[in-house]
Amino acid sequence: MVVTLRNNNVEKLSESVFDVLIVGGGINGAVSAASLAARGVRVALIDRGDFAGGVSSNSSNLAWGGIKYLESHEYLLVNKLCGSRNRLMRAYPSTVKEIRFLTTIQRGFRFPPFFVYLGSVLYWMMGRFVTQAPRYRSARGIEKAEPIINIETAAGGLEYSDCYLYDNDARFVFNFIRKSLNYGCIAANYVESTDARRSQDQWITSARDAISGERFEIRSKALINACGPWVDLENSRIGEETEYRHLFSKGVHLIVDRITDNQRVLTFFASDGRLFFLIPMGPKTCIGTTDTQVQSPEVGVTDEDRDFILKNANALLALDPPLTRSSIIAERVGVRPLAISGEGDAADWVQLSRKHVIEADERQQHLSIFGGKLTDCINVGDEVAKWVERLGVEVPRLTNRWYGEPGEDLHKEFMLQARLIGLDALTDPSSSEPLSERFWRRYGESAFGLLESIRENEHGAELLIENAEYTRCEIELAARREMIVKLEDFMRRRSKIEQVVRREDIVNAPGLLEACEILFGNAAQERLQEYRDALHGNVQSVT
């Protein structure tokens, strides 16, 4: 077996007793691992697929304070989410950035535009005035600000601020995994929990390496179920009963070529009253979402989903030519796990918020994390640490800071070194930002290693895949430190290449084989053919 970080970690999973085992490597599991490991807890984390392989790589890439929950009078939740959003902005200034939302209200909507504007003023106040102030817009004002919007049926609108992730959501999640590894967490992707039982005050979790097929046991004092929408299934498998459970709402986004050069999120209410966004994504635009109740977290994009989004986009925008299925570059689909207590489906699931719930079984030393969203992730990490201590697990450094970008002094030092080697002069002219900013945002202090690679060989700053905005030295770093098992792990989650480059262009990219050779060595051809076969199947399903 080739010695890699992942393979080493898989071996270590069965060698000792951990304080906590976390099952699930989405945003809830990732922040739990980072929070606990940084506080001195001996932690292991496994995921049956890749990290952030489900809901956490299919979000809207927004970190928002929940303005829509004002309509359902959940003021305490909005207040909390606004505080969480502000905390993220302070902790990750290179990644979580303020962006303006331009909202159009159609005639006949359930509230007049000025009333909605007053709601945005309340939202701004609840957000502690951290962002720019909201602004009322007449229909003509909307047209002047964004000519692409069709104002034929518009009554007016407003402009307000929230936040979005400059890079993709899965990259943000993985950086928490990477931070947990720095503090000694033993994390491994493609390791499935097949069963778990209590024995002599320990959890014994039966696991299977999905790559080698090897089966082994992981022992831990406490067990955390952070399986996202699969929390209920995992609890049922191990016999853990809970008050809470999930309802599921399917969300679909379509990615197309950039519709407008203005860096705003365009917000509408779709034909059926649901929120509808056009979100900037570098050289592309992300459109959606659907909000469809489903019974299972296993979902896909249907022609009905595609046509709903395209029809609404064409009706709300003055596009010439209109969008068609051939305009779609990539698709994102996942379910929002909505936490609900009790039995049955009596709740108005459309009104259910994305609040998280941590349910503890103190006798069994078990936690289940329900619901949640990216905006509130730091709170989840903090709450998990407190709960683990209540379960009887020692947390040596409970107040230790476990999140955030490196300090400003380190940032300035990196920018100085980048300037001295002329890094930004090597930036591809078609890129949306300088290499120095991109490296720092994605890798933090690990970006110093990229500078060293480029000092040794300037070709390290070259792009291997056209329009991908990922350099040779970044792929080399990913091969060493980011547990890339399949090519999709890098193309879809560690990077956003698969979301901004057309699939046929990826498959035919001259540098794709070289990227595979860097990532997989002797297995490059096998991994490349596996990826091409999967992409070909996806192209067939879209067309």
C-alpha cells in the first residue's frame, strides 16, 4: 500500500482508544473535530465518502443572518444568526465577504415593497450595523442599478447586505478538517461506520475502509453522530433513540456563464413564492434554488428542477438569448436537513428554519447533531465542546481559540514575501484576483510553502487546466496534505473546477493527466479513466 496521510490515519484508527469519535465529515463534523482537537481532546473522524461530500458541498455558498425568518417572527434565531455571521466575517475576512443583495418585489406579492424594506432595516439593526445600510429601490431604480432585471411586473424592491463565501463551501469545510489534523485529530475519508455498540463504558464502532475493503474497530469514550441528513439512519442502526429527527428539503442550483458583471446577489420570489437567487461565482453565475420536500436524502437533479429554474430565470431577467438546458455548465443538488421534534410530518416544513439542535444521551455518552447551516458553524463547534465535557470527557483547554485565519502580522509577512518574488506578476490575466490573495485565502499559513515551491521552480505557478485558477504547486500541496482519493475529490470539493469549467473542457484538458500524475502517481491513468467515465455519464444525464 502506498504511504499517504490517509492510509496512515486509517491504520491509526484501530490502534488506541479515542476520547471522541465523530461520524460524518460535513460542516457539523468538521467544526466539531477542529473545536475538540484544538482544545486537547483526542479525536477521530470518519466519513463514508469524501469530506463535505453531501449537503456541505451543495449549498448556496451564502453566510447569511436568516432575513427570511423575520416573516415567521423567529427574531431570536435571526439575532443569533446575525451574530454568527458577523463572527465569521471577523474570523475569516479573506473568505467570508460582504455582498449586496438586490431584491425585486413583483406586483401582487404578499407584502408591499416598502414594508419589505422596513424589514431589511430591522435586519440591519439586528446585525449590529456591521454591514452597509439597506436602501429602498423603485422599479426604475432597480432597472438603473441592474439593467438585466425585467421590471415589467416589478412593484419595487430594496438593496441590503449579507455575506457569501468567496471560494466554494466544500473548501471552507475541508479547512476545518485540515485544522483538526494540525492538532492531532486522526481523520480519514472513505471509511464507513457499519455498526456501533457500548461495551465497558466505551463505544466500539465497526468500520470498513471503502477503498481497501478492510474491516476494523474504532474504540472511543464518546460518539458524535454528525452525519447530516443521515443522522436518523445512523441512530437507527446503532439503536440510539432521539426526540428530534429530520425533514428534508431538496435544493438545486444550476451554474451558467456569468449573467451580469455586477457583483451582487439578485434576489426574487419565484413563481410559486419561494426565494430565488442569482449568485456570483467568479466567471459564472449560480441560479436557484428549488425548495421541494422529499422523503430521503438521496436526491438528484430532474428535468422538472432544471425547467423550473430556467423558466423563472428567463421570466425575471431580460435575457437575449434566453437560458436553455445547453446553458448549464454544472449542477448542485442536496437536501437541507430540517430539525423537528415529535412524530409525523405535521409541521409546516416550508416555515422550518435551519437551526441546529444538539441532542445528548449523557448515559450513553452520545451526541446527535441535527439541522444547522454554515453560518452557525462556530457556535456548533463551541457547543459540542461544552457537551463533550458534560459527557465526562476531559477537555484540557476549553477556552482555546480553534477557528479563524492566521493573525494580521503573518498575513502581512506573506504578502511581503509574495511581492518580493513577484508572485502577482505570474497571475493568469484571465484570473479574477491576484495569486497572493488567492493563495492566502485558500491555505493560510500553508501558503508560505507555495511561495517556496515557486522560488525553487517558477513553473509551479502555471495552470494545468485552462480557466481553472489552480496552479501546479497547489495540486502538489493537495497531493501531500488533502487526502485526495479520487480525482473528483480535488475537482469538485478541494477546488471548484468542476463547477466553473464545462465538463467536456475538463475531460479534454491537456494538463489533466499531469494533474493526475501529481495526485496519484502510478495510479494516474486508472483514476483519470474512472473520472472520465463518471463525467461522461453525468453529461449524458444532463443532455
